[in-house]
Amino acid sequence: MASIKDVAAEAGVSVATVSRVLNDHPSVSSDARTRVLRAVAALGYRPNAVARSLRTDQTRTLGLVISDVLNPYFTELARSVEEEARALGYSVIIGNADERPDLQDHHVRTLLDRRIDGLLVSPTDGGSPLMLDAARAGTPMVFVDRWIPGVDVPVVRADGQSAVRDLVAHLYGLGHRRLAIIAGPAATTTGSERVQAFREALAAYGLPLPDVYTGQGDFQAESGRRVTEGFLDLPEPPEVVFAADNLMALGALDAIRARGLRVPDDIALAAFDDIPWFVHTDPPVTAVAQPTGELGRAAVRALVDRIEGRPPQSVTLPARLVVRRSCGETPEAAPEAASEAPHSPEPPRPLAPQAVPGPAPAVTEVPATNRSKP
């Protein structure tokens, strides 16, 4: 295997010049840089990454701690992070927290011990002392999807609130009045934000969200199954179950089918976090889609800015409602791959006296059904 001395001899320059070229130092002449790069290619020279990291105090490695590698949303997020990092000259080490704060902190500690250059985290809760200490110590860090309120770290996320409002407007237009939610963990920002957005959107139409229609899940399929079974056991079950993530939606679907019920004839189903599987279920599932790939890429760019001394920026991207057929939509009004949407008409006045927000956008306009809802 060729050494740096072999490259220097081949190019007719000093070892120091080769080192400066490999580290992209501006003091090298264009002629010397060209000769060194030709020698590197001719000899197949590969720099020793460990030795370089000791000299430069950089490993060109990023850490990514995701909440659940089995969740298709986080799998896609991790893939986009790895692709963008590679394009910018960085490698990525991934840790799976499995929605467990203790496992999250184990991965964060391990990654910091390995001298990564920066850390991307989707926090499983809002109170990790280790993460707080790392942020205060100046560790280059970016929160992606979820965040810890009050911590001065850039956040790259999607705006789920407006898309949830669109979903409620859509469901109201279909004639649904009894809407329930399977909420994510209250300790996560996404868990608390989605249930609050759902509650506020219902209030705009004068619709309540009774405690019995609010089920506590944990972003896992089993909790979606358990909560939905509880909804179905009620004397007056909801007409719609909105699962605040895709895995809980799949659990809800299992519970509905286990009772011999049909979606949407007996009960409707909607989800947050669209996944490729939803177009293959029968019927395809209406869902809120996040720009997952762009979130991952934007998070890497923000972190590399922080590492390389540029001011990083928080980024918020829009989520959108994808209308399919799991809530009683007609096939004509609910194409399985909705994209840009016309604006829905202004929502009707609420049943209770309170202010109503302006027009709520939706992916497609769906006429209200003639069903009478109590």
C-alpha cells in the first residue's frame, strides 16, 4: 500500500506539501496541487483517517440518534441523512433509541466518546441531562423532527399543525363529527403538538374532544391496537380514529379488522406520517405526509454549517394532507397520490360560539356526505 512518502516522491514535492493538498490548504500552488492529485490517483493512495483525525481534531464523522429504526419514517430520514452527509464528505454512525431515553443516552455517550464532529438527534423525551450538558458544552448538535424546548440548538422539523387543521376540515366536510385521536408520548414535542393541534382544529368547528376519545399511545403499533380496542368498546365509538403516527395507525387497523369491522364503512381511519404501505392497504389510508427526505438533508446541512463555523439556521418545512379513501372519500375525489391541492371553502361556523379561523386548505375538495351525525 502506498504511503504519503511515496506520493511525495511521485509528485516531486515534500511530504508537507502532500499533506497540505490532502487537507485542502490554500497555500499550495495549482501546479503542485495537480501533481499531487495525479500521484494520489496513480498510486491508489488512501489517507489514514485515524492519523488525520489526530492531526486535525476532526473525524469527518457525524452521529445520528433516531427514535425507532423500525419506523419507516425514521428509516427514510436516516437514509437521507447518510446520503447528504456522504455528498458533503462526512460519514454517519447511527444509533437506534427504540423510543427509550436510556438507550438514547447510551448512544449519545458512545458517539461523543468516538469523537464525532457533530450530532443529529430526534429526542425521545425532553429531559435528558446528558443531552442538555452536551448542548451547553458547545457540542455541534441539531435536533431533527423532535426537539427539547428551551435548549439553544437548531431544529429542523415539519409544520404538522397546519396539516392537522387541513385533516379536520376534510373530515368535517365528509360529515364526521365524533373524532378520536391516538396520541404520541406527551414527553415528546411531536406527541404533545399533534394532539394540541387536533384539539384546536376540532374547537374551530365547535366539536369537543372528550377524554374517552383521547388515547395515550407510544408511537408503537401495539399501543395503537390497544387504544383502538378501547375506542371500539365505548357505548358510542368514534366515527374516525386519527393515529398520530404511522405505526400506531397500523395497530389501529389490526384492531378494527380483528373485530370484523370495515374501514371506512364501520369506522374511518387517518394517520400522521405517510408511508409507502398506505397506498397498498384496502382502502388506502388518508394521511399527513412530511417531507422526510428534505428534513434529513436540511438537518445535515445545518449541522455541517455549525461544524465548519457558519451560523446554522433552524428550518421548518410544510407537511401536507394526502387524501385517499380510508375516511369515506369517493375514488374520484380521493386519488391515491394527491399532490398540490386547491383550497377548501371557508369552514362552517362552529356549533359553539367562538372565533373561527380563516379558510383551511385541503388536498382535495370532497363534498360533504348526507349522513346524519349526532
